[in-house]
Amino acid sequence: MDKKLIGVDLGGTTIKFAILTENGDIQQKWSVETNILDEGSHIVPDIVASINHHLDLYKMDKDQFIGIGMGTPGTVDVEKGTVVGAYNLNWKTLQNVKAEIEAGTGIKFAVDNDANSAALGESWKGAGDNAKEVVFVTLGTGVGGGVVTDGKLVHGMGAGGEIGHINVHPGGFECTCGNKGCLETYASATGVVRVARAMAEEFAGKSHLKEAVDNGEEVTSKLVFDLAKDGDKLADMVVDRVCYYLGLAAANLGSTLNPQYIVIGGGVSAAGRFLLDRVDKYFQEFAFPTVRTSTTLKLAELGNDAGVIGAASLALQFK
Amino acid sequence: MDKKLIGVDLGGTTIKFAILTENGDIQQKWSVETNILDEGSHIVPDIVASINHHLDLYKMDKDQFIGIGMGTPGTVDVEKGTVVGAYNLNWKTLQNVKAEIEAGTGIKFAVDNDANSAALGESWKGAGDNAKEVVFVTLGTGVGGGVVTDGKLVHGMGAGGEIGHINVHPGGFECTCGNKGCLETYASATGVVRVARAMAEEFAGKSHLKEAVDNGEEVTSKLVFDLAKDGDKLADMVVDRVCYYLGLAAANLGSTLNPQYIVIGGGVSAAGRFLLDRVDKYFQEFAFPTVRTSTTLKLAELGNDAGVIGAASLALQFK
């Protein structure tokens, strides 16, 4: 009988689980709330208990599994299987995730950070279409990323794939990392709003977006893109600025790595082709000529499942 | 007995050869002129003849060799072992380099482009110190590069490592590739001179560099760096601008790949630590915090030998 994989996508509010075939097809999915109390000390025991409970429920045995893979926030030591500094989990000290989960489940365990896991998921079963050369950029609260070459994640000395911190405008907006002008400050959900507020101040025409900003209404990245699609002039300028920086970063990733696909995912990418076509316009303007025709920009396809699918693929190393 | 490697560094004026141990130590070196006449049709036969002649001379047999590796200008198909569009060799049409050299020598053959080969050489035996995660940037007539992750070159869809065409100043100097603002237009030997001429026009103080430009004297990248070291104010501003763009590109390579080393080589890097320290200043300003402390900028160490050593390492795949 074919063996199975377990994927775990650990987030600050929920922990998502899935049982998958070796080919990455999801057979069962469930999720539990993340209990971040007591310095996040319940999280790993909760994961162990939830996996064991569901294997009982499905009448499955640990020997039926190749392994468990998990994506997590924080800084991951892939070799040692430890995590540190995951602030939205309240994990301030080093967590021996691999040792505890292997002891608790009797199944081999591998871990990587969440953006890397999602990158693997999209490369394997999503927009990457099993390509070996893929760069994944996720536009969420922040901007994350993952670089896949020759089918494997690039970790470098540990922080490989920090695409959100590519500097696209030296001296620009201040970033949480302390630098100024990181891609994240323009192209994350909060970045888009920040661009909107800054441009609204100098905009002198008629615009619903400007009115919303001036009236102190709630302005979201979704509102900016929706208004831009409806022809709002300021919103269109904001989207153009965001796409300019994304296109510049994508072009430079292209000239450096020339991947088959650069996949754009995360909440902001819900704007779909409206976003992608505009990013591509600037990508075509800035990329090296051979790269323009050999690297293709694509929207992510797996949505929320990218995390568990990519996490599960981490366990393929135990095959 | 230990087997040997042959490295070939094919350039527009000379072809360099070396016989190396498996560990990359050079045992014999020689070179011949590149005959680019008749659409470069003599080049491959000359390489075959020169290798066979030297094996006779040293009383060596083809069975003593693991393989031959070669670095070449132009666009290389690594799988097929073909080269096209190497204009300084007069190779306009597709060259079946691998097939012809294997047939002519009876030794297995691998080929990659020259910047990639030099990157491998520096990673293996030079500044990279056998590290598995290295980015190599060569500042010559143009700016070339090579990306090594997990000990292997990143080719992507073929144009991986085009670091010279990272856009560091959208709308900036026009590049031979057709884009505006590529790193190459600022940090190559000709780029440095271009920056000097542009800044000299707007410079109003006393400067030997300005005088040289205004008097129509020959201005070289070396002159600019020498004058900057001597305290010439304009020359110092030029060097600062060049290092700013190099530091920005290095920081973004760092945030993307977080290599152990970013190695800077090529003619312009003869300026040594004067260049490196200034690039590092901007690298520290623009790089992601974790990257600042885990990625180290270094000067290349192998000089002209990087090409043959890296080329030879391509043949290690036949071991």
C-alpha cells in the first residue's frame, strides 16, 4: 500500500493539518485553534495530540506514514529541527519541535519556515506545476518568499528567500526590519495602504480613495484594488506604484535566478490578473532580455492549502 | 593512481589550459592564442590539437583523466554541450563543442559560461573556501556573475547569474542589453568611467580627475580608484557612487540567497579593500539584519586562474 504524508501549517490563530498521498493529493483535512498562552508551551503537545487523535479516528497506524512536515513562523534550524523567535506564537526561546513531535507521534518529522513551505507547495502542486526553478512571493501582512532551485529550497545561511526585504527604494518607507525601502513596505497589505495614504496627501483630483482617506474611513488593500478596477484615478496610481516595485523586484530576481516561474500569492494577490498584468508590464521593462521570455509570472493557485501541501512535501526526504 | 582534470578557459584573445588534480591543484598550465578567423571555426580543432599535443608531451594518456571542463563566452546549453552567440569568438551559429572535443580527445567534456566557471573556481579553491553557498560578481569590461547554492551553479532556464543586469537605478544609464540602469552600466570598468564623466560635468571644485576628463586625457577605472585613494574629491564621489550601487545589489542578493560569501572579482576589484570596504558600508545599510551578520563580502583570490580551475571542476561530475 502507498504510504502517506502529514502536512502541518502552524499559524498564529489556527493550526491546519492534512493527510496527503505521496503525490500531494489531500485526503483528509482538519484544523485546531492555536493556543499561544504560557509562552506557546501548549502548541507542540496540541499538535501531537491532534495527530494521534486523528490517526485513531481514521484507524491509521504510524507505520503508514513516510513522515510529518511542518511550516512555522520564526527562525528555523532545518537541520536540528528547532524554531526560535516566532513572536505570534509567543515562542521567544528555542523550541525543540522535531524531537518532541517525533517522540510524541513515532513518525519522522521535518520543519521549515512558513513562506518556504508555501513556496514548496506552489512549486509542487500549484502554479509551479512541479517545475524545478520557482520563486514564490507572498503578499500578506508582510511580504514573504521562497526560492526553489533544482527542486530544492535555497536556505543559504538560514535567511534565504527574504524577498520582502529586497530594497526597491533606498531611503523609502521605514520597515519593521529597521531598513528603509524594503519591498514589504510597498507591496504587503499594509504597504499598499501606506502608499495610498502617502499619495492621497499629494493628490488633488476627484477620488473615492482620497475621500475615504480624508474622512478617516477604513482603508484596506482590497479597497484600493477594487477602486482602481472601477477607474478611481488615485487608486490606479497607487496600484501602479505597488506594481512598479513588485515588477522591479521580480525582474531582479529573474536576472539573478532566471526561474521558470515567479509565483505571486498571499492576500494582496486576490486582485488577480489586474495585479499580475501590471506587475508583468514593469517586469518586462526591467528584466534582462532572455529572462523576459523564459521566466513567466503567475498567480498562486493553491490558496490556503499551499502551506499544508508544501509542509507535507518536506517529509518526502524520508522516503 | 589519482585521476586528473583538464580545465579550459576560452577567451577572445587567448585560450588557457591547465591540468589539475582532483583536489583542484594546478600541475601544468599553458595557453594558445585564440584564432577567431573564419567564423571561429579553428577554435575547437585548436583546443583538441593543443590538449592532445600536451598529453603527448607530458606522456599522459586519456585514461588518466576524469574529464575536461571548459568556460566559454556566449550562451551555453549545458545539457547538450553547445554554444551560440559568442561574438568575441565570431561564433554566430551553434557550435557542437562537446561532441567535437569528446570525439577529438576521447575524454569526457562539460561546458558552462565563463562567469559561471569563474564562480565555481572561486567557490571551490578561492575566496569561497569550498563553501556551498557563494555568489560571485566579476567586474570587468562588463559585470558577470554566478550563483552557487548547495555547491552547484544556478542556471534557472539558462540565464541564471546575470548579476550585471540587476537594475540598480531605473531610468539610469543605457545598457548594451537595451535596459536602463543595470549594475553593469555603473560598476564595470567602462561603467566607472561613465560615472566619472557624468559626475565631472556637474563637479565645480578642484580635482585631477575633472582636469583629466576636461583635457580629454585617457580616463580609466584604475585612474579613478588611484585618484580616489589619493584623496581626489571628485574621484572619491565617483567611487562612492559605484560602491553604493554594488552594495545595494549585494544586499539584495544577500536577502534573496543569504550566501556565506559574496565574492567580488574582475579587473575593477584590483582596487582591493578600498573598494570592498566601501561596498560593505552600503551592504550593511541595505541588507536584511540577519544577512548582514551571516553573509560576508570578500575579494576574489584566484585572479586569472579562477577560469581554468572552475572549468576543471565542471568535469568532476564524471567521477
